[in-house]
Amino acid sequence: MNQPKILVIGACGQVGTELVENLAERFGSDNVIASDIRDEASFQVKYLKLDVMDRAAVKKAVVDNKITEVYHLAALLSATAEKNPEFGWKLNMDGLFSVLDLAKDGLLKKVFWPSSIAVFGPTTPRNNTPQYTVIEPTTVYGISKFAGERWCQYYHDRYGVDVRSIRYPGLIGWKSLPGGGTTDYAVEIFHEALEHGKYTSFLSADTALPMMYMSDAIKATIEIMQAPSEKIKIRSSYNISAMSFNPDQIAKEIKKHIPNFEIDYNPDFRQDIANNWPASINDDEARLHWNWSSDFNLERLVKEMMDNLKSTIIVPQ
Ligand code: AKB
């Protein structure tokens, strides 16, 4: 079988760290290259320093390494992009075009690019948000992801680019930390609970958001890329769903493992972002088209996070 030759761009981020590991196990370390803007990084695969906005450098990396598939993860997330809207828009859009154009020119066979639940806005139905609905994002991140979705569909329809995408919910994993997102509280809470026994949430107690355990996100990412092309009927981006909870609910679940754990609330600007996002997502199309299903609910996620973090974090006695 012909193995793909894969380049992961933005590999040092929350998704990239675990995705590279998984892709290397599946396709062999020699067939995966990790890249990011940092000078150095420690991966079990070859690492390249790469700025996704430097089109010539991306092209050279693809050609020199005979890359067939790119997973393009580099982006500014919701909270960080609000602090620097101009750069958020530039990075999120230029990076995508730099990859889509290589595919259009026949230098790549397949592209993965993540979108986000951030595409939805205040006029979207908040519960069980459907695939096709009103989409009026209010953040730079959401606007860039929605524009990106439309460009992916356009490059597929107009130039036959095999681009595949999913709308990630908040992602929670223990192997890597998120950076700059509105859903980051749901990772921070575990670290603070284990290290200090308490956490101050930047979202209010009742702010429900769609969330997913990292292994489900990685599974979805690899499955959509592995699915036969004719099964991918949506070339903008697919809704995917696993669970929905608010800070109060995750805190209660953590208390089952750390009975003295305490949470309090001090909402900041990220509350306004979360208020405009869905509480839960309907993913019927992904289930129907390429057989997507999630494995982790809140109870199982919390158990996995606690078990794994306990052995990596030094818990004060
Ligand atoms: C964020 O909070 O910005 C991200 C996302 C939902 O895309 N985690």
C-alpha cells in the first residue's frame, strides 16, 4: 500500500502534539513531518521550523519532502485573536491559502484544515445546533473560520481540491495544553484542581459549551482523512459532537475524584465570546456520511484526565 507522506503544520499546539504521535504510529515515523514556527521542538519524527505565511518556504517543505498530505493546524484561537484581530485574520487566512494553493497546483493530494464551533454566532440556534443554519460569527476567529470554510468548499468545487474539515468543539486532553481559546478553562481546571485544589473559572457556572476528549478529536481527524472521497459530501466543514457541559457540571464531576475541590467564578471578556457560541451540536451529517461517532462522555473524560494527570503532575501533599 502507498503510504501518505504527511506534513503537520502548527504541530506544537494542543491538537498537533497528539496528532503527530498518532499519525506516526499509524503511518510510520518516516512518513510524518512536524512543523511549527518555533526554532526547535521534540517530536519522535523529523521537525521543521516553518512559517505557514511564508508561501515559498511551505512550498519548498512540500516539494523537498515529497509531501502528499498536509494537516494545517496553525491558527490564532478565539481569545488571542480578539487581542490582535489584524494578525488573527492574517495568519488564519494566509496560512490556509498557502496550503490550498499548493493542492490546487497539484502538489498535494489531500488537505486537512480544522474549523470550529466559533463559526456560529448569536443568531444561531443554541441547542443541538444543526449543520446547516444561520451563521453570523462575532469574533475574528469565528469570521476567519467561516470564511475559510467557504474557501475550502470553493477550492473543492472549482479546482477539485480534496480538502476535508471538521468544526472542533472545545478540546480537552492531558498530553498538551491549549493556548488562547475560550474553552481552555476545561483543561486548566484539571491542572489547578490537582495542584491547588481550587480553580477560578473565567466563564460563569452555567455557561454550557460543546466539548470533546482529545482522543475523539484525533479519531475524527484521522477518520475523515481516511474516508473514501465520495463519502465526504460536505467540503466546507462538518459538525462533530461528543458532549456538552458547563463549569459547574465539570466541577461536580471533578469533586468525585477530589472531594475538597472548590470552584469560584470571575468571568472576563471570554464570557462574551462563549455567550455567542452553541451549547450543544448536532452532528447527524458526519455520522451519516463517514460514520463518525464519539467514545467519551463527561464521566469518562474526567476519569481519564484525572488518572493520566495524576501521574504527570507533582501533586502537593
Ligand atoms: C477556542 O476556544 O477558541 C477553541 C475553539 C472552540 O475553536 N478551542
